[in-house]
Amino acid sequence: MDKKIITPDEWDEYLADFSARNQGRRARFEAFIRGSVAEEDEEAVFRSVSIAGDKVTIRRAVKTKSGDSPISDEIEGVHGIAVQLDSDGSDNTMEFMNTNGDLTVLHFESMVDGES
């Protein structure tokens, strides 16, 4: 798998393109904060990712019996963004590093084998 570092001058355009090509894919978070790891139990459907200043906003939706329930997550102090590509070149993960050195990873359902 290849990893691509996204430079800050590319963030707005890259995140818009990333959102368009990944909308509707299942995704879940994993966070590495000060030596500990936290992982979401449940996946949600990816809608979009954007950045304003140093704050990234990720919009997803959880499927419920009554329809989609939107959720929005914010990551503040972002100073690094990278994308890990799957063996077929599709987006596998998006990584966000903040000013504290914490890493938040958004894992996507694989286009190759359906796992995330």
C-alpha cells in the first residue's frame, strides 16, 4: 500500500475531490492519543471531509431503522494529512495529525475485499 502526504496548499481541493469519490463508503475512526488506541465499534456511511483553518470536519451518517442519522466529527489543530491507498489504488485510510502529535485515522471499506 502506498501512502501519500497531502501538502497544506492542496488540502481544500484534495479533500473536496476525496469527498466526491468516497461518498457513500462505510468508514470508521481509530485514534492514537498519547500511547493509547481507541476504535469505533460501529461504522457509518461517509459523506464529506473539509477543512477550515486547522479544523477538519468529517460528516458521516449512521443507518437506522428510521433512516440516516447524520453525525459530524471535528479534529482541531490539524497540521498533517495523509492518505493510504489500497492495492488497487483506491483510498484505504485518511490520517490526520494534530499539533499534540495525536493521530486520527479514518478507515474505509476496502474496494478490494470489502473489509475496513
